[in-house]
Amino acid sequence: MRILGIDPALRNTGYGIIEADGKSGLSVVHYGVISSPKESLPSLCLLEIYRGLRTVIENARPEAAAVEGIIFVQSHRTAITMGAARAAAILALTEAGLPIFEYAPRRVKSAATGQGGAKKGQVGFMMRALLGLKENPPADAADALAVALTHAQSREGLTQGTRI
């Protein structure tokens, strides 16, 4: 199964596509970050997330999508911004007809590193090690690969995601 993992954020939305094969394990198809300049209006960033993910979906043809859930934030403004970025991603996934699953950030970090409180650098290092990459992926792409990995483990009965 080809799984698209997404780590949504307004300025840097990470994505990662893995192929989960029960026989040979996991392989990376593609990963990257959809970035918007700091001076871009939030509405244009949301459009960039939507369009960028539509292009990724058209090119990679995933069969399922996994999205990192909302993290606890102190600021209402940050929560609203993160929710908007997540909505732009979910809209692109829904329009493509993909089944979408959500995983809590602590569960994703635990699946990737064995520790729910792992730092971004640890996630990147483990994605390189577990997926046979030559270098650590960018932090947001590494998080997205970890989300896809978490869904692959869910399919094997190791974790359980929430379908959205």
C-alpha cells in the first residue's frame, strides 16, 4: 500500500510517501516540504498547501493518507493557523477520494523513535535509519514520513489511528 503522510503547517507542510509491502517492508517513494515565503498572506499559503498536495497526489497516486493531529498550543492564534493548514491539506486529500487517518503527535514520535517526546532531530535520524535514506530528510518531511510509518504500523495492528 502506498501511504501519504502529512505534517501540516502554514509555512512548511511536510509530506512523505512510503510503500508498505508486507514482504519486503517499507520503502520511500518521495518526500518534501511545501514552503511559502514569510511575507505571503496566510490565504495564499493555504492555497499553496492545497495545490502542492494535489500535485503530490496526482504524481504519487497514494492509496491512503495519514495526517498528524493537532498539538496542544498556548496561543489561540497559533491553533487557528495550524487548523487552517490542516484543513487545506484535508480538503486536497478528500477531493482526491483518499481515506484519511489521524495520529496524535506523541504516537507518531513513539512509532518513529520509541519515545513520545522525541525531538525533531531524533525523528529525522530514525527516518533515515528505518527507511534506508542516505541523509536525514528536512525536519517537516521527516515528521511526515513518520506519520506515514505510523499508519503502516497501524495496518499491521501495532497502533490504531482515527479515520477522519
